[in-house]
Amino acid sequence: MKTLPLYGIVPPMITPMCGRDKLDLPGLERLIEHILAGGVSGLFILGTTGEGPSLGYRLRKELIERTCRQVGGRVPVLVGITDTAFIESVNVARWSADAGADAVVVAPPYYLPEGQPELQEYLDHLVPELPLPLFLYNMPALTKVSFELETVRRAMDNPRIIGLKDSSGNMIYFHRAVGLLKHRPDWTLLIGPEEMLADAVFAGGHGGVSGGANVHPRLYVELFCAAQSGDTARTRELHAQVMRISDNLYRIGRHPSAIIKGIKCALSLLGVCDDFMAEPFHRFREPERQKVRELLAELGVTS
């Protein structure tokens, strides 16, 4: 990473697919250009929104290589390496370095829950094996384990761990993480839930990893800029637009996968990319697609 902390919006890019183990290549190219045109500060692939843990390693490697090649250094590329197998996380990190990525991102291994001492030891073992700097990814709803604040503070002692993405949805945790920044002026603190983006920036965070920025990147970039500049009126206006997306697009489906399905469906309707989902999930069917179509028209979102 050339400049730290990393400020702004780093969208967690969806993975455009047209089959179980097949990337939608024209869609991937269009999606990357669509996102970058919104003025984002980076790109995060193979995260939760990117269905990373559901994808085969061959496809992950291809996605990393193609994304890094197309981005071409215009913004930093962060790659998710979360896995239940230590060696596979290392392998994906090595592919990422070879492809020209800037950093990797890891959440706690998500099958057998770790205690905090075990998680700290895991990081102690993992970091020396990584060829790139590391972001921590706090996602307790999906991993069952949180990076507790003392573990984060200890991680700050390692200069090769450079930041935290917090998707806990717990603003008390986030405020306390902001309080740790005094230990590392170069540490990046990003918020996951886009509904909390403005609050996170006001609290002293550096930006957000906002899923909706796949669809409407400029909106989230403008919200970040308004909050960072202290323009409260403009921030409230833009935040209301973000909440309309959250309250509508993400609630069309009935299951936790609805957020990713909604984003992929919207991109499909905008002509950006296919909306194929990694199994066991399935793209929206026509009744849901019609609801997404109507919402995009209401919001005035175009590709």
C-alpha cells in the first residue's frame, strides 16, 4: 500500500459468474469499470459480498489475476483469503501477490470457533507466511468469533497488519476501535454496514466497505466526502438515499442471502453482469426481479 491510512470507499465487489465454476468475463470487465468510474478508493474482492468462501480455488485465482490486471494499479486491490485451512489462505495470498494485489484480508476461520489466545496465535503464525500486508475482517455474524479489541490492539504491534474492516454492526465496538488508532497513526479502520457509514466517519473512521457501491458507487463516495468534510445537511440527504437502498433492495428476498442476490440482480438489470449465484443460493426469479426493476427506476440508478 502506497499511502496509509486508506481513506474512502472500498467496495466489496460481487463475483460475476455465468456458471458454477465460470466467471462472466465481459461482465467482470464492465463491473470493474463501472465501480472505478464512481471514484472509489480501492476494490475488495473475495469477501462476503463476493461469495469468496463459496468459490473454488481455480476460480478465485482467475478472478484475482483478471481483476488485478484490469485495475492496473488505478486503485489498491484487497483480496479476501479467509479459509478454514491455513495453507489455503497462504496460497491465495501468494496468488494475490503474484497478480499485483496490494493487501489481503482475513476473518477468523469460521468452522470450529477459536478462543482469543488461539486467534492471536493464528495471526502470529499467518503473518510471516504472507507476502502482502494484512487487514483484519471482523465479521462475527458469519464466523462466530470476533476480533476482540485487545486482540486488535495486540495486532497493531505487528507493522504488517495494517487495518481492520469492522462488520460487527456494533458502534460501541467501532468507537472503541477508533480509540485504538492512537497506537498506530497508519492503521486503517473501515466500517462494513453501509447504514453506519456516516456515523463511522463522524466517529473518526477512514471509510467504508459498502456493498451498495457495486450498484451506485458515486452515491457512497459522495456520502463519505460529505461526512468527512462535516457537511451535515448533505450527509443526511445522502444517508437517506443509502437507507432507501438498504430498506428496499436488501429486503426483497426472505433469507440472509437477499443482500447479495439484490445487488447481483440490480447489476444484471443495469446490463453490467450476470447474476448467477454460487450454490446453494439461486438468483432472484421474475417476481423479485420486477421489484428490483421498479426500485432502480424509483432511485434513478443507471449503469
